[in-house]
Amino acid sequence: MKTVNQVGDSPFSPAIIYQTKEYVPEAPPSNIRAMGKSGSSIDISWDEVPESRRNGIVRGYKIFYRLVQYAPQDFIEINLRNVKQYTLENLLGYTQYDIRILAYTRIGDGKRSDRLHLYPRTLETIPSGFPSNVTFTKRSNNKLTVSWRHLNQSLRNGILIGYIVCYSDKARSSNLSCSHQNAYSNSTVINKLQPATKYFVTVAAATSVGYGPKSSEISKITNGERVDPVATSYSSLELTITKPASHIKEVMIIVQVAPKINEVEDIGESDLKPYQANTQDPYVTAYLKADVLPLTFVIGDGMQYNSEKQRYSNQPLKQNSSYIVFLRFFESQDSYYSTEWSNSVRTLAKPPGEFSINYYDS
């Protein structure tokens, strides 16, 4: 500083240096860049706050990020020392993130950056989950129909391109048969199976990167081949029974006056009752243990074949009447299979005037 009068200028005074107090940055870091690095990470880099807007010594930076699809939600904060790049990790696959950055001085946090013009997205990867509600909806002696619920969007980690359905007749087998289904499918029919065979099925979803984890195995036994009894008398039919697999514990023989009313798959546990006089419904004529199963069985021999909980009378059949038969094989109460209904078979007709023995219902 100097003074000026009519005589002239005075010398300059000694210089005094004065610095304003430090404050928070008034601008965020510049040129923020973010790009997917993998299915679970995003690389971020940025330039320093312009020097004229730092308002002090920048001590570090803070990154704030959150999922775009679930906004508004709280940001997750990461505090960094004086670096200008960072990799966000443990992110969801093929997912957009909202990322903001600020610089801070000793005094406090500066201005946070605005959202990026384009939200960065993690790269596509395999699904992190499997389809739910995998179940069997229909079966025959050589087919099983399987359905599932589409994979939840949050588990896809990319654009879903389809499903793979794999099956085997052995649990946790590495020798699998598989079929590929498109992304819009939620069911498929597995064909060319063996009768009376237990199959294990899994379903997995896929992106262009590959298939995700498989669902838990579910199992179902295909139905058995039809049995056809032979008329042997006026009141009985003879049936040949093929020995079932070792996992089968019990066998029911079900009889009905022809013609059939329901398919065997539509006949549930509550429909299987002992014989009642003049019934037109299917009835259980015998309950047998699989380990002592006879090779042939006479339907209508008048004897009882009971379970531990229920009495079943093998009621003599009516002469010159048509019947149909199917067998139900039980691995457990909830796991079983059935044969198809037999062809209609007619008991023999008595010649006129022939003496007969009358049976009474027990």
C-alpha cells in the first residue's frame, strides 16, 4: 500500500500476507467415469475438483451408490483417502447403479455430484438363483409333465434366454438327459420314458453367459403298463402281477364295474374305499404287501386282504358282468404310481338252471 498527495507518491508499505479460512469444496470432482468391470463390479475414476473451487486442501473423497431399480433408498457410503479411482465390488449382476462422489477438506464434505448421465451397469453373468415351484403336473406310463415359476427378475443377472430341464432315473446322477426351453416357457413334457420308473428332475435358468444353479431334485414314478385280467369263473377274474421295484412297499388292487368314470390319475386317496353293495364307483378289493406279492391274484375269491388301518373284502363278482381293474403301487403314502385301466373283462355266464353258491357281503 502507498499514499499519494500533491507532492507525489509515498513508498509502498511492507507487504502483509493474509489467507482466507479453509472451507468445504464448492464443487464435486470433475469428469466422473463409471463402467461395468464384471458381473459383480464397476470401475470408477474421476478428476480433481478444479483448484479455484477447492476452498482448502482436499483430504479425500466419498463415493455414494445405490441400486437404480429400488430408488429412492439410502446410499451406501465409502470413504476414501486421496485416490482418484475405485472398484465397487459384490454388486448384483447386470444391474444399474446410481453413483455420486464428493470431495472433503478438514472442514467437511463438499458438494455431491449429480447423477451420471448414463447409469453404469454391471456386466451380464449367470443367474444367481433357480426357478421356484418346480412340480409335476401330469404323468402317464411314458411321459412326465413338469412346470415351474419363472425366475425372479432380481436373480437373473442378465437377459434370460431360456431354461434347461434335466432328468435321470438315478438321484444326483451325472449321466443326465436334458432339454432346452425358451425364456417364455414354464412347462415341458419329458417323453420316451420307461413305465413304472422313478425319475429325478431339475430345472435351471440361463443367460447368454451360461446356466445358473439347478433347482432341488424332485421325483416322480411313471405309471405302469396296463394289466388285463382273465375271466376264470362266474364270480372271479385272474390277474398276473409283475414284481415291482424294491422301493415299492404296498399294492392296492382297484376294481370297478365297466365302463370307467375317471382316469386313474384323477382318483385320489379319498376315492379309494372298501367294497360297498351295488357300488358303481371304483373300490379297493385287496391290499397287499409288496414283499409277499403273489404272481397271480384272484379277484373275487371272497377273502379279506386288509391293511393295518382298513378292512378290504375281495367281494365275489357278479356273473356275466363287465369289470375294469387297475393297480396302485406305493413307495410311501405320497409317492405312488398306477397302471392304466384294464380292458373291460366280462365274468363267465352261468348256464340256465345251474346251482350256485350265494355270497353275502361281510
